[in-house]
Amino acid sequence: MSDLKYWEQQDTFSPLAFESFQDYFGSRSKFHAFVRSITADEEKSRFLKVASFYKILVKDGRFSVPQYEEAKYFDRTYRFVALVALIECVESSVSFKDFHAWLNKSGAFPIQDQQALDVLSVMHKMVSFFLRLDDSSKQEIESWIKVKGQPLAIEKLAKTLYEIRSKFVHEARLIVDLSGVRTISARQVEREITVTLEQVERIVERGVLLRFGYPAPASWPKVAR
């Protein structure tokens, strides 16, 4: 069933969506022209949902626990988990054919159960999202994660980010890797992560825009914070 709620209630959700992406458009009229250019109403609705939820859950969302030093990690953790959920929503139209081809390539067979299949499905969506990025964005994230001093390929980087998310969802392990401080994995001592959550947010913003037909510019605008 088509979900047109966010398009039908655009007067409510469009202002939130614009606040999320105003740095890329400069004016509401340019933003609204972009939304109208999205071909299908269901896709217009999906974009407004993702953009407005991004505003609420990630840009404005904060999780705090007074008097606990770990609160800053709770905050980053919940915001990052929300980001991954939004990527999954953006990529919900990835075809079964593409997913099947990716499974064959990944060597994931045999799949043990439905839970393992669901994990692979979300991971595939993460990979698909990051592979869609323009060349300048891909170059920008090459140094985010290194193994033995060498940058990871985009596909492996996407999988690593998903695995970081899953450590919290399945093992309640707080995400401490996205602070910008050089982090060395306790279990994978040769892996270094030097990215901030805010940097991931900027790249996700670009990926969302590209997913809905925004033309990649020669250089992306600096986002005010």
C-alpha cells in the first residue's frame, strides 16, 4: 500500500524537511521545486518523511542522563541508530533482483535463518546507499576507517558502520567510535576510526538528496552548525 501521508500533509512536514536541508537550497521556493520534481507522489512522501524525521531524531534529537559521563555516548548512539534506520527507509525500494545479486557476490550462503537474512538485507541497503554517493563524497570518506593504515573500500566501510550500529542493538555496546578522536577497536586492533557523528550526518544528507534526484554539485556547500 502506498504511504502518501507525508505528501498529503506536506504543510506539516515540508517545513521540518526544509530545515534539515536548507543549506543545500538557500530558499524555500528552490526546496519546494526540488520536492515537486520527484516523480512519484509516494517518493515525495518518502522524502518528506525521511527529511522531517532526520530533523526530529538526529539534528534536534538529544538523549541525556544527568550526572552520567556516559550520557554523551548515549546521545551519539541513539542518533546514529536513527541515521541507520533512515538509510533503511530511503533504500526500501531496493529491488529483490539487486539484493539477490549482492548475496551471490557476498558469499553469504547458506543463510542460517530469517534473522540472518534480515541482517543481510539491512547491510545491503547500507552498501547500496553509500555506493550511490558522488565521487567527491566517496573521496571525502576514504580516510574515515583504516585497517593496517589503508582506507577501506566503500562497500566495506558501509558494512563496518552497520556493524557498529548492530553492536548496540544486539549487545547494548555504546557507540564510542564517532567522536572524531582516533579510536582503535578493542577486538580489531588494526582498525582505526577517526570520524565524527556530524561528518556521518553530512554524508547521509548528501546521500538522501542524491537518492531523490538531486544533481551532484562540483562542490558541496558547507553546512552551518
